[in-house]
Amino acid sequence: MPATTPKSAFWTGFRDGLPFLLVLLPFGILFGVTATEAGLNVLETMMFTIVVIAGASQFTALQLMTDNTPTLIVLATALAVNLRMAMYSASLTPALGGATVWQRGFIAYFLVDATYACAVTRFEAEPDWALPQRTAYFFGTVLAVCPAWYLLTLAGALIGSAIPGWLALDFAVPICFLAMIGPMLRTLAHLAAALTSVTLALVLAFIPYSMGLLIAAVVAMMVGAYVETRTAS
Amino acid sequence: MIDKTTIWTVIALLGIGTFLIRFSFLGLIGGRPMPAWVLRHLRYAAVAVLPGLVAPLVLWPAATGGDFDPPRLAAAVATVAVGLWHRNVLAGMIAGLVVLYVGLGLTAWL
């Protein structure tokens, strides 16, 4: 069997990333449209997507800004959505931690749900790969999904308000979130965290500046961790 | 209308913060293991925020002025149920949109 070259690992990564475009397609367009509807111009929308490059937190921040939430709480809540990426970072460190600091910088910037999911699965299946193959593979998945994310956002921002009202686009964002949540509920602990989050967010909705959501999130995280320790033993 | 200063502040700080989260272990902490209790909490971060964010949007939709809306609730239930069942984001999304449009169509027609 011929050894995998970095070049072929790169294209394996590219192919592995392609199926994720199906999910990114509605998400990217929708972010562009929603941002434009919230009053952002094309430049602001694109900077948002390029600088942050994390769909769920972009939607979260946008929703909270539309509700006139104070900036500090917008940031805290949106960053909480992205905390899972610290886990991704930790999980890829054994495989990619040996790369140069510049490469690790770019890997970190492009560490999104899709590229992480590809990398963690493939690195486990190919334990013989050395650092050059692994790095090349990761950037292959990046090429498949990340430019598309920018372009889809741009398409959405340009279509913007041309979308007719009967399409009830207001509800497309909740549907996107809910569609992400379903597959996340893998264990009893995840389910407990989600139910706590919903219940407390509704009960605490009277607290101003969306602070109820932040409280709900912190408690829900603790409930998830607690249920995990109880169910694991 | 969102204030321009707010938008740019959020873009810059959310961008920096998100990058630091992603760079944390890869770039700074390296191979040192993270305490188990931290990992255990991080695992539930997304599932602790997103359901709470979306729940009020489902029960009190802005499009109806905050009034409870059966088609939107039905669409939400369908999305989660199909996503949970098929473990597939796209399947959930499609199911939700189908139920939403059928529901809205029926409501308009009745």
C-alpha cells in the first residue's frame, strides 16, 4: 500500500468536508438574510462572518443585539455558545500540537464544527499519519467548507429583503437552532441540560437584558455535568 | 435598528474571544491535560445555551407580536423530534419547514 502523501491527505480532507455543505447552505444564506434584516450592511455582515466564523454564536449575538441587550451580555452569551470549541482545541492538540505556531493559529481560526468533526474521525482512523499529513488533511476540510461559508453569507446578504413575507423567515432561525439541538441530545445528561436551559430561560425571561438566559445557561451546564457524574458510575 | 458602535464592538470582541477559545489548547496550553471537571462542564456548554435562546422565540414569536402560534410550535416540535430521531441536522430542518408551511397554509385557509 503506498504511503499517504500530504497532497493526497489534503484532498481526502476536501472530500470529507464536502457533505457538510448541505447543512452550511441554509445556515450561511440565512445568516446573511437575518443580518441584513436586522439593519447590518453587507460590509458589516461579511466582517461578522469572516472575523467570528462561528454560525451559532453569530445568530445568538444578532438576536440579542436586536433585543437591545447590553454589549457585555451579548458577548458573554455568544462566547458561551462557543465554549465547546475549547474542547475541540484540546482534543486536536495531541494530533496537531506539533505544528508551527502560524499553522496552529490558522488551524485555530478555522476550527469549526465541520472541520473538527472530520479531523477527529479521520485521525482516529489513520493513526499512521504523521504531522504533515494531518495538517494537510485539516486544511483540505477547511477549503471544502470555509470559503463556502463566506460566499453563502454574502449571497444571503445580497438577497436580503427580496425574500417575501409569506416565507415566514422569522422562524427559519429558530428552526435552524432546533435542528442543531436534536442531534446534540446524545445522553441523559445532554437532555437534562437542555431541559434546564429551556425551563429556566422561560421562567427567568422577566429579568432584563437577557440576563435570564445567561443564568439559565450556567445552571444548565452544571446540571449536565452533575447528571453525567451520576449516570457514568 | 442596532447601533453601529455596538455592531463593531461585538464583531471585534466576539472574534477575538472566539479565536482565543479555539487557540487555547492548541496554541497556549499545549498537551497539558485539562481538569476533568472543566471538560465535564464544557461538554454541555452549547446544549445549555441554545435551547434557552430558542425557547422564547418558539413560544412567543415576534412575527405574531408575541402571541402563541400553533403552526410555529408544531414546526418546532417536528424539528427537534426528527433531529433527535435521525441524528441529522438537515433532516430536522426540512421537517420543521414542511410542518411550518403546511401549518401556516392551513391557518390561512381555514
